[in-house]
Amino acid sequence: MKVSRLLEKVRKQKPIVHHLTNWVTIYDCACVVKVFGASPVMAHAQEEVADMARIASALVLNIGTLTSDFVEAMKSAAKSANNKGIPVLLDVCGAGATPFRDIKCNELLDQVHINIIKGNASEIARIAGENVQTKGVDAGKVEKNLIGVARYLAKTRKATVVITGQEDIIADQDKVFLVRNGDEMMTQVVGTGCMAASVIGTFAAVHNDLAEAAAAGLACYEVAAEQAAKKSNGPADFKIRMFDAIFKLNGKTVDLKQKIVKK
């Protein structure tokens, strides 16, 4: 996989990436899509979500600050996206923390087609049916083999599954990628997981192989984070430097620094 080619496709095509996302991190999610060269839109109103999805190239859903009404709007947007044939990503943020979140995630997965399911280890394990607990929106302990969990969920839900962490795992029904880029500083900034979902959605908007798109997007995002961390003085400085590093990212650097392993 030539990661730089997908980065160039994002910058050339400038896809519209429609979000119904976490209110805590919504600004940062818009920023990360923009600095990659794509076009973010954050339309949440039930009255327009279906129309907005029809002009988008990907749809990103994030249940971080969910309400029942918000999930209904997500369903409307996703049905519209399904009809158009664009990829739909669901970030199962906080799954495993409360029964309400589990119920709403499963409602979305049952009632619309989700092409990419993204979360941390305990969130994905919970959606896969494991008895695990998520610490709010931070990963809890998972005893099971995470590659096995990702493969199982990918097969049962006919989706690409992304588990983010120190080593990212991306699985579809045929293959598995590991992404070993990133920096510890990412764990000190609220919203890096939500931004990862937006990045994956951005790359999925321009590439039909969604596992490859997810791996390439995460590698680019995390290579930029590595560059930013080298010069940062702390979490706030790091976030600003990361946006700048993404904006300045070049294909040669990405192809040299990416650590994608196909299993």
C-alpha cells in the first residue's frame, strides 16, 4: 500500500465529510479534516441530515455526547448515506460504560449499515459481545485477543473494524493491518480518538478498500503526531503543532515513516 497516494487523493479530491459527532471535540474534528485538505461539515439537525449526507462522500457518527434524539438523526443520515452508497463510520465512544450507550450502538448497527466500526479496545470488545467495562470513554482491560475480537466483529457485522490504541488494529473479513505509529502525547489530549475517526472517514471517502483507507489515514495522522511531539512543550502546544504537521505532511515523509504491518 502506497500511503502517500491516498494522502494525495484526499488533497486532490477534497471530499465532503459529514459528521454527527461529539460536542466536546467537534471543533477539533472539523479542524483535522480541514488540515488534511478535505471539507468538514457538522450538520446535526434532524431536518437536514439526510440532505447533507446526500452531498457528502463519507459520514462519521460519534456517540460521545449522545441523546435519543441525536441517535434518531444519526439513523436518518445513515439511511441517506446507505442509499447513496457512501461509507458510514460509527465511533462507539463510551460503549461498555452504560447500558444506554450499548443499546444505542446496537440500534444503529441493527437498523442501518455501518461500514466502519471504530473504538478503543474495551468499546469494540463490548460491541462484539464481551463482558468488559469502559472507564467513561477510556479503555478498560480486555483479556481477549484483540485481533480475534476485531476479526469476529468484522465478520458478524460485515464491516471494517478499527481498534485504536498503542498499536492500532484494522480488520475486515479478509485481512488485518496493524499501525504502529503515534506518540504517548496523544493520550494527554482530549479528542485524539474522535479526531482519528474523522481522519479515517476522510480517507474512506476517497478509497473503496476501507481497511486500507483506515490504515493509511491513521498512519498519516500518527506520523504527524510523532513529528509534533518532538517539538512540543506540553499537550496544548502539541495539539497545535500536530495540526500544522498534518498540513505540512508530505508523501515522502509518510512513506518513509509509516509503520503499517499486514497480518
